[in-house]
Amino acid sequence: MPTDDDCFGPGKIRIDGRALHPMYLLEAKTRSESKQSWDVAKVIDTTPADEAFRPLSEGGCPLVKS
């Protein structure tokens, strides 16, 4: 099932119930880099959803039939 989250962006819910979405590596901004009170981090790197989570075949969920 596809998902679209304001925080994590596009993703999906896998057959075993795990929500897959990109993972982000963030770095804290300095006071001079921040423009607003909520502007506290910058994205350094992004790991795609299919690389960020354990593969379905390795999950061991008893509800998933192979």
C-alpha cells in the first residue's frame, strides 16, 4: 500500500506490515545557518527505502507465505 508522509515523504506498507520510507542523515545547523526557530537541521544524506530496511525474505514474519 503506498503512503505519502509529510515528514518522511513517499513510501509503502509492505505485506508484513512494515512501513518503508527513506531514511535521512541529519546534521544540526549552527545558529547562523538557522532562519527560523524550527529550522534546526540539514539533510546530509538519504538512504532509499529499499536499502534502509531488512529485506522481506529475512524478516521471518509468520504471516508472510513464500
